[in-house]
Amino acid sequence: MKKKVLMTTFTWPPNQDGVAMASQNLAAGLAARNFDITVATETHPRRTGHEVPGVEVREFNVQGWAHSWYPFRGDVDAYVRFVREYSCDFIICQYWGPWSTVLALRAFKENPAKKIFVSHGMSSHLWTFHPKPFFGIGQWLGRLPYAVGVPWTLRRFDHAVFLSEQRDWRRFLDHRLAHWTGYRSHSVIANGISPDLQQPSLGNFRVKYNIDAPKIVLNVANYCERKNQIYALEVFAQAAVPGSAMVFIGSERNEYTARLESRLRELQAGEFHLPVYILADVVREDVRSAFREAAVFLLTSKAETQPIVLLEAMASRVLFLSVDVGCVRSMPGGFVARSRKGLSSKLHFLLENPAVRERLANDAALAIGREYNWESHVNRFSALLSRL
């Protein structure tokens, strides 16, 4: 008889953020291993409900996070009632703080299923600077109580899953608190890349998008301040390697895209004349092709945990260059730098040294085969559910 799993997540395809992709990969893997999977998530106008074959999707018109700046709104009671009454063996909650996790906790007492929390890193305790109002201090204070309550929240779950062995004061504070407070029912299961990245790409990205440069520096992320594409552009411009092109791929154009394009025009008004491509709504096959044809993947996000885009680069035999964020420093197949000068210097070095790129690409491919693959990820989760 199939074991039934309810997965709660605030984001799900067609969204292409890291949590959506990780949730999709896990749901697809468990469904392939004969689990009956239902996903509870936020409504989306372009969702068909068939993004993952064999996975049922229940949509709820609910928004909000666990702090006063973004209170819960929408069909809150309907969602809590659904979780409370849903008959299943396991409930898997994705991510700290969104309505999908916090509201599910209200229903845990009445639902006898085993509860598993999957951490994608913490940020509620981190101060994010905003010029107005009050330099972001008000938002930070509003989030802080939730961060303080993490040891108690963990104990409302039967098990917690962290992405890395790393324990620090930033994105992995929850892992540190679990150890400090004696919460032993937890394990480490790294993200695994989608199986389609391990298949050969049939596309020709350069031809389709008219990219006339032998060396592509790639950045794939939603266009936003957190992903910090403007910084990546400035790093690329400072490196100024002849024969290179910068390619940005995001899910859709927005206000941040306009700012990125404006910054590009400012640089082009000076002495910067290398090609830059700012793309959106690129189909998955073309994204795969872009990974395959890139020379370097450049990550400049302000906040990450274990970025799936870096795993996709590694699986595509593309080395990465990244800011020191999340657990990237412990991932093989790339370099980390802390400053713009350091990033641009390393980018220049990597683009001019194909032998180094080849060596790092081999290291990355070995790591994907050993640990950061979909098969390993799903096998470990399946074994965890069997133990519980």
C-alpha cells in the first residue's frame, strides 16, 4: 500500500526559484518510488496542476510570513482545516517562515502524521539594510521573535533536514541551534539536481540568441535585489576579458530588470563595450543549453543557502565563481571571493585559463556523481521516511 505524503510549500512550478525546484525534485522522486504525493501551495495563474506527473496539487489563496510586516491573509482557515483533516502518513514542510509552514503548525496537534521540516536556510534573524524606513531595523525587529523561537519550533517536528553540515550564525543558524539545544532528530541531505541536467542538451544557445563570443559568463536567477545581478554586471565589466559575453537569464522582466539595463547603459557610455544579454522567459531546454555552453557561472546573490543553480552548473561541467554565501565555500568546482576586485580578478584568470576551467569542471562532475545528484537525494529521503 502506498504511503501518503503531504508537502507544504509557498512556491511551486511554474515558479523557478530554488525552493520550488527543490520541492519539485523531491516530489517527483518520491512519486517515482511509489509514494502518494499531494502538494499544498499558493495559487498561480499559469499553473496547470500537471507540472509533476503523478503529483496532485492543491492551491490555496493565502499569503503572508511569520512577522508583523507581512501578516497572513486570504483563505487561512481553509488551509489550516485542510492540513488538519488530510489523512496521510507524512507531512513535509518546506522553508522557515512562510504561511505554508507556520499555518500548518496550527493543525499538527490534530493530525497524527509524522512531521518533517526541510530547512533551506534561515534569514529571519539577519538584518537587511534598507535606506527607508529606519534602515531596515523595524523589519528586522519584526522578524526576530520567530528566529528566537526556532528551538521550540523544531521540536514540533518529528525530524528536521538540513542541506549542509555547516553550522554558523547566518543561513545555518537553525542547524547550530539544533546542536546547541540537543535536538538530535535531524539529518543532512544535500540538494540534488534535476535529472534533465544530466541529459545531453540538443539546443544551440549561441545560435538561437545570436551570441557572438567564444566565452560566456552566465547568471541564472530571478531578477531582484537579493540576486544582485547589477553587481555581477559590474564584476564582468571590471574583468573586461576580450572575447567574453555576459548572459543573464531570469524568469520575467520587472522593475529590477529596468535598473539592470540602466546600469548597463551607464557602463556602455564609458569604456565598456563587451556584449551583455539580458534575457527573460527562456524555455527550460534553452537554459540547459546555456549551462552547457558557458565558460563560467557567476553568482553574486546577497543571500543563498546551497544554490541549486551552482549544482546545475557543476552538472553541466561549468565551474562557478561566487561571493562567499551560504555553504558555497564547501562546494567543489569553483572559487569564492569576498570583494568586487577579488571577483573580477578571479573571473579574468578563469576566462584566460581553459586548463584550470577543465580541472575544476572535472572536480564538479565527480561531486555531482558522488553526492549532489537527484538519485542520492531521493534515496536518502525515502530511507528517512522508512525509518520514521
